[in-house]
Amino acid sequence: MPADRFDRATPPVAPTSPGLVVDERGDGTFAVAAPRARGVDLCVREGTAEHRRRLRHYDGGLHWDHVTGMTPGTRYGLRVEGPWDPAGGMLANPRKLLLDPWARGISHSSPLLSAFFPFEVDSMLDRLGEQPVRSEVDSGGTAAWSVVVEDTFDWQDDLRPMVDWDATVLYELHVKGFTKLHPALPPEQRGTYAGLGHPAVTGYLRELGVTSIELLPIHAAMDEPHLTRLGLTNYWGYSTMSYFAPEPSLATAAAQQAGAQAVLDEVKTMVRRLHAAGFEVILDVVYNHTAEGGAEGPSLSLRGLDNLEYYWTDHGIPQDVTGTGGTLDPRSVHTMDLVLASLRYWVQEVHVDGFRFDLATTLGRDDRGFRADHPLLRAIVTDPVLRGVKLIAEPWDVGTGGWQTGNFPVPFAEWNDAFRDDVRSFWLSDRAVRRRSGESGIGGVRDLATRLAGSSDMFTRQDPPGLPPGRSLRAPWASVNYVTAHDGFTLHDLTAYESKHNEANGEDNRDGTSDNRSFHHGHEGELPLEDPRRAEIEGARRRTARSILATLLLASGTPMLTAGDERGRTQRGNNNAYCQDNEISWVDWRRRRPAEQLRETVVRLLQLRGEHPQLRSPQFLRPADPEALDAGQVAWFDRSGAPMTHEAWMDPAQHVLVMLRPAVSGREGAEHLLVILSGAEEETAVHLPAARWPQGPARVLLDTALESPQELPTGPVADRRVTVAPGSVQVLGLAV
């Protein structure tokens, strides 16, 4: 490396944190945290030549030095001299070119190659020999290099939407999968960041009515060894290689060819355009493990720098609470620093509006298990930058005591798996059991009512004693209600498959959960065209899907839709499509009447949610008082119109539930809502609540027995009585 990369006339000033900090001339400091390394070389690539220079200073675990000429576009990497003791968890190997963990750009997407492993491996990437032998293969010629980028960008007075939590509707999508087959996009933008910001896409999302786009991981990633052996890729991206740099393969070909700066600018342009269309942008982030995996994984960055510092080990043995073979160590100050700096960067420089934390329980672990007051969690919720964005936890991991739904600190929201399971049971698995067994006493409605009311049983457990009556530290919005997500069956497949069909994943159908709580309505999978039952079964499946969507979007809490569910997207029974970068995972945009009708139902449901504030109550609901109804109340009735009794709540044969959500008093055009949910197998007559409850004229606002809301009848409900089809939901508006 030329001497002037380091030499300066002025004495160096020690940096206070890792990373490259330079001025417009590329002059400044570079530092990296590697406490156990004997030495760290900064390697700069110029053409095909690599210039190395040892970082001369060491303070507080940081290796650092002054640098000059590190201008945008400069490619650089790191090499580490240090202990080689695999049994003790130390894997320093200077033959491996490592990414700077704080780099904002990477040179290119790369497949996983044998040269990236610190020890010798065979052609199938399996370690050679019983004891690891240090690899002498140099990875510099094939590795992804860190790239210097600049943060200047024309944000054009970007205005972040800042959607209130009680108005938020999340929409989870994959950048590539959502846009790859979109016919209105220019071919070069399909499957890219640019495509997601295109007016054809933002217009569709705006018409749908969602508010916040939750992106599956877009951090730079690399495939796991077992997928490489199978010739598959980690399509979802939960295999992070860099917590700052965006994934290049999701950018247009032109941006990838232009380099890291163009890729980053395309990401920022996507965010700017989504904001301009009125959407928040939420990133799914994976701070619990990396693409380096467990003990048999490659050295791409953190492992080669200081395995014992960044990863949780016990006497050199990786500890795994993530199911990936390894776990980032949230007890480490350098790991905490990396996580917090990454989060701030994406908020401040890329303008994202929040994060969904994958396997978030891991981030709150110490030697005793999960702690809601873990230093890392406390740092996130009190950080002056992060406290202003949305924070969403996936509140579990696979370690002991890993299920922590409801236990994360304010202001985290949390994925509510109890909502998912109870709604699936009511509409799907309980009905399947009843149909096969002929029994009537399966399930009941008690758990369903709890989920509809906001899951206070889950989200008030942290409340300290002495709070005023009816007050809680949490709110219903803390419950992220969902029935499907990227992981598991799609909504269509929940109604069409009772067994997983993951053969394409190459693991003999062993992967993926077997607890699907699904109901195929009489036939496993898609029906042949000639099957005489086809119209009946497919109609029943669509009705159930509409009823599930109605339950999700009318419940208290924050609803999350999975991209394509509103169009009946199928993964052909695959409930673990993380490695399927093909039509199994991509959204099908063909204009089919059933798909358009299902989308119309979602649009109508979101209109109802927006028009009726009582569906977005900021407090957990109170029992309704018929003498003084207000929007913070709820009342429950049976099919006869009588209030639910203790016996009715405990009756497993009760399959019809009526929920009254009073109107906001004094609001012009306000109306009470009556939501009728019938999991019964027969048509059911339901009487509106009797005296002492709203007695004004009633009209049907939604009926999931109909293929489209456009088929709704007009005029008032006669005789204060409606007929509810099997497996359907009706929503009635009652005049105040």
C-alpha cells in the first residue's frame, strides 16, 4: 500500500468507535474492534493489486490508524494475525480477506466459495479431517470487498409519513418476490429496489390501503453451506454478511455494474419514493446470527476478526439459540456497538422508519436467560435516534425460555403468535376435526374473543402494581396480529393443504413446521379440473380466507398482511420457502377474477378499519355499559342476541360469536359495529342484541359469504335478524 495511505504530518487522534471516518478528500481514521488479534492489516485494492498496511495503534480493543485517500469507490478489506486454536474458538487466518463490519458498501454479491473457510474443506464445503487444518488458500481474489461510499443524496425534502401506531397496517413483502413478475414494470426493474418504488407498485399498495411496508432482509447476505451443496440460495436473506451494506443482487443490473454507491442510491431512491406515496418503510433485521453460521461455517468478517468477541461461545464451543449453529453475543460491548450503530445508520442515512427484529429474544439474553431490561434492549428503547421509529420484536428464539411474547419493554410491539394460532384454530383446524369426527365440542369462542379484543392477557403482564384502574403500560397496538407471514403457509395454502410439501427444499420434507393448524376443505392441494367437487371446495376455501382476513383486520391491535395473500398466492404447499427463488415464492400478478375479488374484500375491510375509530382503540377494551356506550368498550353476544354467559364462554360447542363495538360518541356519521363470526357448519340465524343495546336501523357492511363486497345487499336489515352462512363473517352498522 502506498505510504501516503497512512502518513500524515499531524499526530493521530484516537477514534472513539470503529469504522472509517474521513473527510471529502478521504483523509481521517479507520478502526476495527478485534481485541484478541495480534495485528490487523488494512488492505486496499487498486486494479488487481492489493496493498497492505498494518494498523499501528491499539486502544480499548480497537486496532486503528490514520488514513488518507480513502475516497468513494475505494475497495478495501482486512486481514488478521492472531491465535489459531479452533478447539478454543480462535480462528485467525491472514489468508482470508475479511469485510469491514462497519462498511457501507460491498463490491458484489458472491456465492459461498471454499476459499472463504478458515480451515480446509472439500468440494462440498465439508471440513477435511477430524481436526480443523488452517487453510492456506488466499481468498482475496474472490472475496467480496468493502467499498467506501458517500452519504450525500438528494432526498428532495423527503417527508417521513410517521403513521400513528393505532392507524398502522403492516404489509410484509420481499423486494424481489413482490416485483419479479409485475407486468407493469420495465423488465430491467423487475425484482429490484427500483421496481418496488415504481408508481405501478406504490399505486397498487395505496389502493389496497396498507400504511407500512415491512421488507424482508435487505442487508448484504450470503448462502449457507448446506444450500450451496443443494444448488439453492437463501432467498429470504436471513443470513446476513453486513449490517450496513445493502444486498447488491436486489438492485438493477445497471446499479450493480456501476458499483456500491449506485446500489445504495437505488435503495435510498426506493425509500424516498415509498415515502412520497405515503408509506413507512420497516426493515426486517437479523442481529441474532450471521452468514458465518456455526463452527463449520466460513470466515467472512466477524469470525475472522475475533470469534470469541462477537459470537457466544462456551469454552470455544458455539452456543446456538437461533437454530443456525451460532449466535451473536449480545453481552459483548463491541457487538452492542455494532448493532446500535447499524440501526442508527439505517434511520439517519437511509431514512427507514422502523425495524422488525428477527429472533429478538436472543438480543435480550445473558448468562441467566432472557431479560426485558437487558442492556442492549435498554439501549435500543432509550436511544435518541431509535426511540422515534417503530420497533417490532419477533419475541422468541429456539433456546431455553425462548418464548417471550408480551415480555418486551415499551415501546416494542411484538408478533403475536397466540393470535395466529387461535384464529387458525377457530377457522381451520377445529373445523377440520369436527368435520372428520362428527363431534361438535371442539374449540369454542373464548380464545377467539380474547384475540379480537387485543390480547390483554399477553400484553399487560409487565404492568407494575399501583396503576390506575384500566391503565396499562402497553396498548393493543403492541400486539402485531397476523395469521400468515413469510415463514409458513400462505393464506391460500392454509385452506388447501393440511400437510407441508417442502420436497423442493432438498431435505426430504423434514424442514418446516408440522403444526400448521390448516384445513384443506376436503381435498389436499389443488383439485383437478374434472373433479366435480372443485367449484364447491374452492368456493369454501375462498370464503374461509375472506373470514380469516376479516378477523385479522377487525381485531384490536396492529394487523400485518403478507404480500400476495390478498390475491390468493400459493406456494404449492411449501411452508418453508426460504430457499425458493422462483415462482413458488414470487407474487403472481395475473388478473384472475377470484384474485381481484379477494383483493376487493381486503380493500373494503381496510376502509371499514379506517372509517370506524372504535376498531383502532388506543386502550385495551372495557366491558360495555349499555347506558353509556363509548368506543373503548366491547360487548359479546350469542346467536340469540343474549349476552354471553359464563357457560357459553366455556362451551366447546359454541361456534358463533357476536361482538359489539360501540361508536365514538358525538362523531358525525358514527355507527356502532356488530361483527358476527360463525365457524358453524350450517347456516345460522343470528338475532341482533335485544333491549338495552343499540336499537337503531342496521345495514350490512360486509359479508364474507359473498365473493366481492360489490355484491352486498342494500337497505336495512329486516326483523333485526340476519342469516349467516357457514364459516363466514358479517359486519353490520347500527345507527347511533
